[in-house]
Amino acid sequence: MKLALIGSNGMLARKVRELAPVGSELHGFDLPEFDLTDRAQVLAAMARLKPTVIINCAAFTNVDGCETQEDLATRVNGAGPGYLAEAAQAVGAVLVHISTDYVFAGDQTSPYREDDPTTPLSAYGRSKLAGEKAIVASGLARYFIVRTSWLYGPGGKNFVETMLRLAVERDELRVVADQFGSPTYTGDLAAAIFRLLALSSPAYGIYHLADLGECSWHGFAEAIVELARLHGEPVKALRVLPIATSDYPLPAPRPAYSVFNKEKYLAATGAALPHWRDSLDSYFRERSQLKKGV
Ligand SMILES: NC(=O)c1ccc[n+]([C@@H]2O[C@H](COP(=O)([O-])OP(=O)(O)OC[C@H]3O[C@@H](n4cnc5c(N)ncnc54)[C@H](OP(=O)(O)O)[C@@H]3O)[C@@H](O)[C@H]2O)c1
């Protein structure tokens, strides 16, 4: 596999790099040398490299920032994936593109399937949906659009690291308890992407990939604080209090419920992703090893 990894300095890209199959040749592309919004540069870079697989981990991921910079968000998250699809078509590569649960409105009460209607609530969600549509409209046949949710892992800003910092600084945490989703460890997602790529005759298209189970941000925070204590972090927080979304107003509205139905991936690969609690524990063990320099 000759792999072009777009957004190669990001959090998910780090695990894609680590878990790429032995023997694959990986080439990273990221700002400032490579700008996904520059169509000519994207086409030229892919034409030069001639990858067999392009994995797009690049995105404008600041969800609240997208509200005031929707133009830029739409160029990176909306137009950029279309350029990659065009490039993939030209060189005969498979494109893997990462999308988000924020393409959904969150008003369902049962897990979202791949073909459920998309109604993003935020500029970020709209820009990511534009990226999905650009790939579909490109005419490229061999693509995986992988929607995921609540990502965390080493080497990135994420909810787990934010809660850990606050739990060490504060006596009490107040966390939103009326938004439900599935936390997903970057290592699980990267492994699942390579499982899809290893299929001999895959059904290309959209896949929902997230760790098993569901919780609220409050439930996730409680689990983080509990595990932090078990793993010897200097936790000061004694309580994690549930609050309502309306008590913590943010610029971008979030879906109240964005749990995925993952049957399509299970049917395609025969593999399920781990439960989010088990993966959170694995992440804490990995953090300890990284701290010890192992
Ligand atoms: N994080 C989550 O909770 C979450 C949830 C659902 C889906 N996703 C999706 O999962 C994917 C990976 O997310 P992540 O959290 O790993 O992202 P990340 O850590 O923010 O990494 C994104 C990378 O893309 C780069 N980038 C931004 N604009 C670019 C451009 N114009 N040209 C080239 N590279 C550019 C960024 O560079 P700079 O840092 O220099 O900007 C960064 O290195 C994204 O598609 C995201 O939308 C994330």
C-alpha cells in the first residue's frame, strides 16, 4: 500500500501512521507545506506520488471557530475532499475520508444509520456534509466516507485531556448531561479503517465507525475522573455535576443524540469496535507508558 496521509500532523493521523500495515509506504501531507484548499497543489502532489490509497484526516476541527469562519471551514472541509476525490480518480487510488456525527440534527431516539437524513445544526456540520457531497458528486467509485464521533487519543486537543486538566485544577466539574454519543479512541478508528481497506471486494460508500456503547458528556467525564484516580493522576475534583446544554452555551449547537448504528461495518468486516469504556482504559494505560517514555 502506497499511502498518502492528508492532515498528517493531526490526532487521528498519528494513529493511522502507527497502525499502517507493515510494509506500507506512507507519505504525510499537512500545512504549511501542503494546503488542501489549493486544488492545483492537491492534484499535482497526488499525480507526483501516485498513491494507491489516500486517507484524509485533514479538517478545520474547531467546531465553535467554524461559526465565525464558515468560508474557511467550507473550503477545507467541503471543497478539499472534492479535490482529493478528483486526484484519487486521476491516479486510481482509493479515498478514505473522515466525517462526523455532527452532520445529524440529533433529534432521533434510535441509532443513526448511514442513510438517515442529514441535517447539520452547525457551520462545522454543514462544511463536513459539503465534503461528503463533493466526494459523492465527483464520480469516484472507490471511496469510504467514515463518519465518527467524540474522538480522543494521543497528540491532540480532546475532551479527555480537557477533563483531566480541569480535574487536577478544580474541586468540582460541571458537565453537560443531555447530549448523548459514543466516545471513540483514535487507535480503534485507525484499526477499523485498515480493516475496511483490507477487504478483498468491499462495498464502498459511507460507514459509521465509533466505539461501542453510548453515554452523555457527563457520563464520559465521570469515567475519565474515575480512571484518572485509578491511574494515579493527582485528581482534586470530588464531584462531577450534571448540567443542561442551556447552562453551558457555546457558539455552535450540538446534536442532543448522535449514537451510530454500526451494523454495516460489522456485516462488512465481521469485527466490532471495542466498548468505549474499555478503550478509555487502554488510553490511560497508553498515556502512562508514554509518560514513562516506554
Ligand atoms: N475530534 C473529534 O472529536 C472528531 C469527531 C468526529 C469527526 N472528526 C473528524 O475526524 C478527522 C480527524 O480529526 P482530528 O481530531 O484528528 O483533527 P486534528 O487533530 O485537528 O487534525 C487535523 C489536521 O488537518 C490539518 N489541516 C487543517 N487545515 C488544513 C489544510 N487546509 N490543508 C492541509 N491540512 C490541514 C491540521 O493542521 P493545523 O493543526 O495546522 O490546522 C491538522 O494537522 C477530521 O476529519 C474531523 O472532522 C473529529
